[in-house]
Amino acid sequence: MTAPLPLAGIKVLDLGSVVFGPYAGQWLADLGADVVKVEAPGGCSTRHTGPSHEPGMSAVFLGVNRSKRSIVLDLGDAAARDALLRLVDGADVLLHSIRPQKLAKLGLDPETLLARNPRLVFAGLHGFADGGPYAGKPAYDDVIQGMTGIADLMGRQSGTPAYYPAINADKVSGLTAAIAILAALVRRNATGCGGFVEVPMFESVVAFNLVEHLYGEQFVPARGAMGYPRAMAAWRRPMPTSDGFICTMPYTDAHWRAFFTEVGRPDLAADPRFVDVGVRTINIAALYALAGGFIATRSTADWVATLGRLQIPAAPMATLEDLLSDPQLAASNFFEELPDPAGTLRFPGVPVRFDGVRPPISYPPRLGEHTRAVLAEAGFDEGDIDALIASRAARTQA
């Protein structure tokens, strides 16, 4: 008999939108929680972002909303707000990415909801922490990348400020939110009391970014500039070979001695600039430039074999398309295909396993697909549900 997933029995109301909140909610769903996505009548904007088999089920929405259920409530309507409060009564978690001042106007602030359900974990996924000059301001990924030093780091490395070609601020913050919610649930199980968890996007990404880049300012007074030199070196990129690119990272003293011996320059291992990790870090730009010159003289396959023999981590650079046929991902059955009348969809699987088993996933919900079922579970009778839908306070799948 397969053991239940870790969050089996946990009920989550996901009022998140775009990626930050929904990605946190998807992680909770992947871990076994019953996640109900509470949407406005028009649905999340990502329902219309990217290619799709059908309206409202576009690629970006599919990427962060699998294994959830959808209910549509027009929270501008008092009857819809009352319905949400009844859902709160039976929930373990409510997460939202609505600006706090707007939530307060709706009477859905943490104080109100925690007074109603003291066991609730109320997670506010905000742009900025309360109490600062940015509190309550809207925030999106590009803005946060610019405000947290990411665009500056890209500029220091390449000469031109740029954003990561991925919505990293949203995803890092979503992971932070999922971790914080899980911690609050552990505390709730120990004390019997839920509580308010604030997850600000700006502070989450600054914390993530400064793990290595606080660097010299880690010390008071400072012992150097900010910015981890190895990560910012212009040569820290896939290195050209004679026929492609290779990704490699000699790191230890033994790695570099073996590499320099292989390329016929064992003397470089004794160069004062490269004798240990401390001085290599200071002189990393020169070191990587030297290594790049040697690597350019041989083929990718040659270097993969050579560096493997030397026990130096290395791999050919993969394209996004290569991931679909990657042998490691194929062997672990990472990608899953879910059939549906609208057409088969492919998903990356849940990356973690429990007792050797990857959690299953299910098709992301169509807008309002579960409105009736979720309201019925909260104790609404059929007449009440019909009245909510007739008044347009609630909506169901067309």
C-alpha cells in the first residue's frame, strides 16, 4: 500500500494570480494538498498567456496550476465574500497575492479571517514587506529583478544590464512562500494555532541574491566589495569547443592540477594566482580566460571524455529542446503526458520523490470547473448554489 502524500488532508485556498502565488500553490498541490484556486470572473491573466488547445488554458497557466480545482467568485459581491468566508471555515491555508489595502477593503484581512478560523495559516504574498516605504506597491518580476541587483549583476558580467531570461523573481518567491507555509503548518500542528505569514517578493529575492553576492559586505567593516567574482566573470559561461560548447567547472586544487597537466601546462598549478581557491577567486577572470583558450582547441566529445577521466564535472551544453529527450529525464520518467478531450498535454513531473515514488499530477482546472463541488463541500445546498450562480456572485464552467 502506497503511503499518503505528506500534505494529504490539507485544504488550501489559492487566491494567487500570475506566477508568484500560483507557483506556491502548485507546490502544495504537488505535495498532496487539496488546492482550490479562487478566481475572479475573468480568470487569471495567465490563462491567456501563450499557446493553447482551448481558450483559457494557455501554456503559462498550465505551468503553475496543475493538480488544483477552480472556483469562480466575484469578491466585489457581498454574497461571494460570504461564500469565501464559509470556505475559510474549513481551510488549513489561505494564500493570496492581492495588495493588502485592497484585501482589507473586502474585509478579508488576516485579523478578520484568523478571528474566524484560528487554525488558519494566512499567507500574504506581497510585493514588499509591511512597514517600509514600498509597502503596498504593485510588483512584477521584471521590476523586482531590477530592484534586487539582478539586472546590475547581468550588466557587470556582460556590459549591458539585463533580466534573467526566466521569471526567477516570481519563482524564487513562490518557493519561499511554499517553505514558509509548510513551516507555519508544522507550528500549527504543534500549538493548535495558525497565524499570519508574510512573504514579500522584494525581500525574498534580495535574500536569495545576496547568499553569495553580499561577499565583502558580509563583514562590518567591509572586507571587500559586494559581488562574488567567480559568478560575475565574463568567462563564466559555456565555453566554446572546436565544434560546440561545453559546461565545466574545475573547482578544487586537484581539479586544476589535473586540468593544467592535461593541457601541457603543469607549471600553471604553481602560479601564485592559481595555487588555491582563495587566490583563484580573486583572479578568476584570468583563470577562466586561460581555460577557455585551451578548451577551444578540442571537440566537445573529446572534452567530455577527458574531463570525465579527470573527474572534473562537465557536460555538453543542452538546448531547451534537448531536455525533452534527455536520457536522465527519460530514465526517471520525468515528463508526464495527460490525455484530455482538448488534446494531450506534457508536464514536467514533480522533481521530488517520496519513498521512491514521484507524486502524481492531474490536469489544471478549467475556469470555474469545480465551483459547484467546492461550494457543496462547504455546506451549501443545491438551492444556495443555484442562487449564487444566478446572481453572478459565483460562476461555473461554461
